[in-house]
Amino acid sequence: MSEPFDETCSNNACGLTDIGRRRTENQDQFLIAELRKSMLVQSTSLPIDDDMPLFGSATGQLLIVADGMGGHAAGRRASSVAMDQLITQMLNRMHWFLHLDRDHEEEFIDSLKDLLRQAHARILSEAATDDSHRGMGTTLTLAYIVWPRMYVVHAGDSRCYLIRDGQCEQLTTDHTLARQLVESGGLKPEEEEQSRWSNVLWNVLGGSGEQELIAEVRRTDLSEGDMVLLCSDGLSRYLSTQTLAGVVSEGCSDHRSICHRLVGLANSAGGEDNITVVVCSPEPKPASEHAMCFRQRGLSALKFQRFDNCFDEDDETDLSHLLTEDGIMPEDFADEDTLPG
């Protein structure tokens, strides 16, 4: 019997994980996040409270699915460690925000690969100090979206799909022995799913650590109307690309219902493993300039106000006509996406 669903939804994405019908513990993890430019003000003569975090507009969206493996709680620990390592490292890499352009794309892709290698090393290090966690590992599929580009970094057999115009394309390669046999001609494609090697992974974070991790990276250019789907093999083993495309297309922009429908289908088909899915509708961010105004100390936090097409970046236009009598910008001008906190 499945445990209660664990879900989270944002404006353009939703994620859902379920224990399935046969397992006693859910070792899957998922994450949906926006990355934003920020600073922590420590001291200033401006009317801003000390130790106040300020947040700018979103710079990218992050989607992750990880499927842990290992006895007892080891698999859940492995997927949790991988997530923690990735989040920590990404938050401390400011150049992701500043230099993500075509001239630095190769460097950025190397950074993606390095993120997975560091998570791999951390899992191995922790497993070496605890016999109960020895051999623990996790798959990991990460999609980093900076419109109109999406970078997918991957190890294992969790998957990333792109649904466009009613068609579903698998962007990742399963790192299983069965897939290797198909690619080498030792197994027919139609025999892959039923092969005893279909669940044997040769490339994961952690694991035996006998070989170097291979981080697969793929870049895709997105178009308006595209949908992105990440999932663990607890979903993909039961549902074909045709089924995925049909459910996503029928669900339109109702990401929550899409996730519940897909998980329900996987459970109905067997539910032998944990089931996790993330569905996202990437979208371009509206271009706009920003003007900054200061609120009086002791009132609510500093806000970045947005005025579309009011002035050029280097313009010194007088904005005093936008002030109220007490010198505070009208709340109606606040853009919720740029508020701190």
C-alpha cells in the first residue's frame, strides 16, 4: 500500500514522489528550485537594516530527481547526500550567474560535470566510514534551465524527457548493462525492457567506486509550449513515451494533476519501486529594467521596484514623481518576483 503522496508545486512546475506498492521505504528525492542573485547587507549608510538579505530576479530554474540504492536506509542517505552536496556547491558558485553565455559554455558544462563528481566523492567518503552504508549509491538527473537553454546532467537510469507538439523525446541515456548490450548489438531493442540486465547499473553516484563516474551532459534549446519531465525508473519502467506524451498533453498546464495521473498509472501497473516525477513548463522571463528605491528604516524590508521601459540602464531620470508624500514608493509598483524573503 502506498504512503501518502509527497508533493510540491510552483507556478510552472510540480513534483511528486510515492513509495509505491512493494517497498517499505521511499529512497527517491526530488527538487524544484529557482536560482536568484542575492546579497547579504552587513553594513551600509542606506536605510536598510543590517544583516538583511536582498534578492534579485530569478536567473534560472533547477529540477533534480535522485533514486537511492542500498540496503535499509543507505539508499535514502545516498540520495540525500547527493542533493545536499549539489545544493551547497551551486549556491557557492557565483560565476553561474555572471558568466553563463556562449563564450563560457564549455566552462559551465565542465562545472556541471564537476558537481556530480564531487557528490560522487562525498557519498564514497561517507560510505567508507560506516559499514551499514557501504556500497550505497544513487542515480541523479538534473535539469538546469536558463531560457531558452536547458542543460541536463545525468548518471544512472532516472530520466529526462522533452515533450513538444505531442511528441516525447528521451534526452538521457540509461546507464544500464542492458542499454550497453543494445548499443553494442548484443541485445535487440525490443528485448531491453525484459532483460535481466535492465536493472543493473554500471554508472551511479557512489556505489562500489571501482570506476570513475561518467557525468553525461546534454544541452537542448527550448521553445515556448515545451514541457520537461524528470522521473525515476519506478515511473519510466511502466509508462511508454507515447503514454507520457498523452498524459502531459491532456493535462495541459495542470502540473499537479499530471503528476498524480502518472504516479497512479505506475502504481496500477505494478508499483514495484518508488515512483518520482517532476513536470515543468519552462517559460521566458519578461525583459524589464529595474529601479531601486529605499524604504524608511523600521518599516518593511527594502524592495526592488520594477518600472518597465521607464528608463535606460544608465539614465538618471528623475523618479520623484513616483514617490508618495512620505517618500515611499507606492506598494502597487512592487513586483512579487523581486521581493526579498
